[in-house]
Amino acid sequence: MKNKALLGNVPEVDLSALDAAQREGHTCVRCGRVPLHRVDLTQVGAPDLIACSGEDAAICSRPVFWLATPCPQWCNGLHDDRDAGPDRRHFSSWEEQVPLTLEDAQEMGPGLGWQPEYAVVSLDQGVREDAPRIWCGKGATNQGWHLTEDEARRLAVTLTAAANLAAGELAGQLQLPFGIVAA
Ligand SMILES: [Zn+2]
Ligand SMILES: [Zn+2]
């Protein structure tokens, strides 16, 4: 669809903030993308500008067109129109690292010496998924596993029980989740 409107009828457009492609009528004056369906915005005595038509309002109004709902509060917000399907995930800005001094050391780069391996914990969630996953992995590798909230809580209690056992607590006194009795 192609139609025309007077620029004066699009009051939200700040002409002084347009980039070169917008000023030359190549991209939408609101969102900066090439419109699928365009409206020509006629300026008196100047070249026409263009905008996405009303039927593409959802694309035009979103800073990232594929983000239809707000990010979870923990998301780092690093999203872009160009992100391919598998990259359309929320990732937490929060990330915790635990040194693993019993594991083999790792070299972070040439000439940087050897550093301890570590466990990393963070959150991620696909934009079409309804709950986050908790990632527990080894350093910067993809070796690790994803947990639900319940599984993470159970693992936390289990690790605490193992630490207490290592510290000398009697197995029969261990506090384990979900009614599990220690042997
Ligand atoms: Zn637009
Ligand atoms: Zn996000």
C-alpha cells in the first residue's frame, strides 16, 4: 500500500534528529527501517519523507521489531533487529562465577598465564518461552546444564548438604529437600 500524508500531520517526527537516509526519504522517519508498507510524507518545498504505514505500527513502534513484550527485569537488554532466531533470547546481566581450584587450570589467551577454572551461573529465556532457565556451566564453555527454578533450589540444598557432610556433620542429620533421607 502506498499513500500520502502531510508531514505536519505526523507531529512526533523531530526533523532535526533525522539521519541522512531518513532525510533522503529512504527509511522511515520514526523507526529508521525501510518500510514494508509506506506512507509518503509530503513537505512543502522539500523532498518527500517516508514512514511505515499504520498497518505496520507494531514494527514501527518497537525499538527491536521482534520484541513484542517487555524484557524480564533481569535481562541485560542487549537485543538488535539483526539477531537471528536462536539469538532472540533474554540473558541476565547478573552472572556469578565460582572458582574451581581442584579442576585443571585454563589459559585465557596467549601470554596470559594460567587461571583457575570456574563455574558460572546465569539466567536466559527465549523470547517466546514463558519461564527462564538457570544455566550452570564450566567457564566460558558450553559444558553444563540448564535448571528450572525448583531444580536449582534442590541442587543448592543438596550442595549445602554435601558441604556439611564434608565438614563433619553426620549423614543422618543432613537437611535434604523433598523428603530425601540421607543414607
Ligand atoms: Zn517505521
Ligand atoms: Zn531482553
